[in-house]
Amino acid sequence: MKRIKIQPFTNAARGEPLRQRVLDAAERLLRKGKADFSMRDLAAEAGVSFATPFNQFGSKAAIMHALSARRIDTMIKRFVEATLPADASGRVLLAIDTAVAVMLEEPEVNRAVMGWIGTAGPSPGKVLEHSMALWSLALGTGEGLAGAGREQALRCLPGQFAFAFRGVLSFWTAGELPDEALASNAREIALTLLLGFTER
């Protein structure tokens, strides 16, 4: 299959280097086990004024949403760099395996980030839209999906995969699903969703 190029999902901002500095500092605090860091802690870690994290993001929730976007960007980057299967189902499973691998690289950090995804920020987040971009990319033009339902599949499955993967991640985040069960559960849901659209 032809290689796909995709730009990272970013909101280009005037203070982008400063925003990245704040995000880097937030990740360092999470790696130190300080998931309950305050904005004052964050400013100190980033070496910026107390007001800077607020000015750049507005809230801790928005910072965590931005960290989630970083993870999805990493998933997308690794997915497009892989050898992609020719069929949509194979690519979806590869996207799941890629996404799970990213989450399991730093499970405690990623659980902390995921714990904030359901928290409202000062403005609506874009995690759903961003996640759907990964699944749309995996589906491609729907090779291997049933012709009659292909258009519907390409329209509805990216959102369904996003909801399903986040659902599995929520149980993992809560400690109800062990690391070793994350991929198999995510794959099983994806295969169930694909069942009605694959060619017999």
C-alpha cells in the first residue's frame, strides 16, 4: 500500500515553543509520580512565570488534553511509518497494536493523562476529533469492506473506533484491565465493529 503522509494534529499558536516547554514540564512531573501537580509546580518545573501555563492553556485539564494529543500524534506517526496491510481490517488492527504500544510505554504517565480526558477545560477539547483521524487513516478507502456498506463504514466507523478504544482505555486507566489485556480487548471490540462491514 502507498505510504501516507499526515501532518500532526496541532493548533498552531503564537507561543508554540512556550506551549511545548510547559507540556514537556508537565510530562516530567508525571514521570516523577506527581500527577496532582499544581499550576505553580508546573510553572516552576518549566522555568516560567506562574501565569504562563494559564495564559497558554487556561487550565490543567487543557494541558492534559494537549498531552493526550501528543500521544495520538505519536500513534499516527508510528502507524504511517509501519508496513501497512493492504486491507482496512488489517490496518485497523495495526492501528490498535500501535496505539496500545504507545500507551504501555509509560503506563503510569498515560493513566494520569487519561484520567483527565473526561474533565472539561475552558473550551471544548478535540480529543474525539483527533482520535477519529487515526481510525480514518487506518480505514483508508475501505479495501476489503463490503461494497454496499463501504460508504457507511467509512462515515461511521472512525467515531465508533474512537469511542470503543477510549472505553477500553478507561477501564485500563481505572486499574480494572491489566496491561497485558489491553490489546486483546481493544482488538476484539474492533473486530466486532468490523463484522457487519467485511466482505464474506
